Amino acid sequence: MHLAAHFPGVNATTVWADPRSRSQIDFSSFTHLARTAERGKFDFFFLAEGLRLREHNGRIHDLDVVGRPESLTVLNALAAVTERLGLAATVNATFNEPYELARRLASLDHLSAGRAAWNVVTSSDAFTGENFRRGGYLDRADRYTRAAEFVATARELWDSWTPRGESRPFAHEGEQFTISGEFTVPRSPQGHPVVIQAGDSGEGREFAASAADIIFTRHGTLEAGRDFYADVKARLAAYGRQPDDLKIMPGVTVVTGDTDAEAQERAYEIRRQQVSPQNAILAAEQLWGTDLSAYDPDGPLPDIDPVLDSGLVKGRVLHGDPFGVVARWRAVAEAKGLSLRQTVIETTTRQSFIGSPRTVAAELTAFVDERAADGFILVPHLTPGGLDDFVDLVVPLLQESGAFRSEYSGSTLRSHLGLAEPVWKG
């Protein structure tokens, strides 16, 4: 089983009202979570990225974190206070250039002795694009075209130094990039930084199968996980790859208690804190695309149709057809007699593992044994202590059963993941 830690503070997962919540930007928060993950022998520590402050109805969406430091800067600092933990940065392939980013990632890989990873994301968002010189964006159909060539170009740059430490000129000419010169950073300790891809769409699955080492995904049930796992693994052969060449790691939450019943009570209270009355209205407005402030969050769902492309929400990607999602929400609300807020709680919960430490350990193991995942990226609800209970209570049980490592067997992230060093293609 592979385990990773996602630093909380994105979207509505984090419970900022909890008195134990601390800063999302103070370095002590990053060191606490990273050191906890390393104490638990996790594979890597994962940082999300935001390139513009999101807006909701013309205002900064203050239920999100509205100030986040740049990922690679934080991870370079964490390299000095950790020894084995992988360090994964989310960096956008739409608004960066291959030479600059390949150099920054290779530098992190050297500074950390081979622990760097790049989570490749794309954007078709003109609102975010306004923050950049070219002020534009890519059509949705072109996002993965650019990303695929971006990754391939970065790998050409990393391969322009031989394993023996000799520099050779590079030259790349393609539809997206035409560059030539000499790369300034020698080949890194693990050959190339690990490449992560986040996405569930058909395009995302195909991109992961062709170019990624890890796919960060989400699915709500064991059956859905098995279907996703089988689909993505089956795509690898077309690119000359083996099933173990790509690790499937869904993002999940975990809530534990002394008993299963206590854990369920804690999980319900966490969800009520995450989906406050205000947050329930905002979540509905994101779906309906219109101002719903006149509606009671403890009353019924709005009886109006969604407004497409209203511009009410900026900087956030809506997943799924709004009309289809609204129809599903209405069906759930009617079947269970739920209010608007209760419906948001019911329909927006991440795949979660809830129970006593032994129950959680058994369920995590079952997901891996039944080929629904190769491991998990844990998304805690507290900054920065949200992993403490999991590492103290669940990890020892996973180690005891042999489902998870008791010690690191290597020093690089590739060694943690069981991935071979890339063959040099100079």
C-alpha cells in the first residue's frame, strides 16, 4: 500500500472554525504535517496550487484559502527538514514553460536527494489567464495536447545530461514548443522527478496512461474504484507500459474513533462544520449559477433551473452537467426528505473511511487487495494536525498486518513507489 499526505486548505474540506486549526501559510504548519507523514513512513507530501483567488458573486470566495504560497518554494524548504519523504508540487502546464519548470523540478530533486514529484495540471480558464502576460488560455481540447508535449519536453531536458554527468545540447521542435540550448542542471538522483496526473476524464486517464507515474483520482465506492482501476491499467499496454508502472491513488478522508459508532458521530459533525449554512448556499449557487441568498439552507432545494455560463463563480471548474447534477440532488432530497444543507452534505462527501482504527485499516487494505487502488492520498480536515491520529493509530495496524512498510527501504521517491529509474534517452 502507498500513502501520501495532502496539505489541507483547498475547497471546503478544511474546518477552519475548529480551535485546533492553524495557519495555512506559516512554515510551522507545513513542517508539522510533513514530519508527521514521514514519521508514518508515507511515500510523499502533496501540495495543491492556486494561480488566482477565486471569486463568488463578485467577491473573494473566503471559504477557500485566499492566500497560498508557491508550491516549489515550500517544498525546497521542506527538503531541509525531512529525510525520506517525497515532495510533490502541483504546477500548471498551461501557464509555465518547459525549460524554467524542468530546471526548478530538477533543482528540488537534487536538494532533496531524489524525492521530487510534479503533479501536472492544466487550465482552460480565461479568468486565471488574466494573471499572465499572454492574458489568454487554451481551449479545453488543447489543454492535454500542450501538457503531453510539456512533459515530453521536460524529460528531454532532464535527459540532456548523461548518467555519467556529461552535458549535451538539446533541441525540441513541436506544435507547442520550439526550444534549443543547454540545460543547466545535471541528471538528478532518481533520473527524472516522479510525474503525477490529477483527473478522472477520459482525456485525463489517457494522459496518465501515456505519461504519468501516479494518477490522483477520486471515486466513491469499492465498485467504482475497481472499474476505474481496471480501465486505467488496461490503457497502459498501448504505450508499452506494465500495470505497475502507474500507481492509482485516490484522494480520501479518514475519521477514526474508539468505536465505529463514535467515528460515525465524529464524521457527521465534521461534515456539518464543513457545510455550514453559508457554505451550503454557496455550494448550491455554484451549481445553479445564480444568486440563491433568499433561500433557506434548512428549507427545500431551489425550484428553478440552473443558469449556464452565468459568470457568478470565477476560478472554479464545475464537474458534470449542472442539469444532471441538480436532477440527482432533487432525487436524493426527495427520497430521503433532506433540506438543501442536508443534500449538500449527502452528495458532496469525499470517499471516506470511517470507523475504529482497526476498521479503517481493514477497509483500506481491502481496497488495495481488491484492486480498487494502489494506495491513497489522505486529505485531512485540520491544518496541520489532521494526520496525527491516523499515523498514531492506523499506520501501526497496517504495519502489523504487512499491508504497509515499517521502514523506508530506499532513499528516493521512486524507490518508495517501486518505480524503476527512467532509461536514459540521450
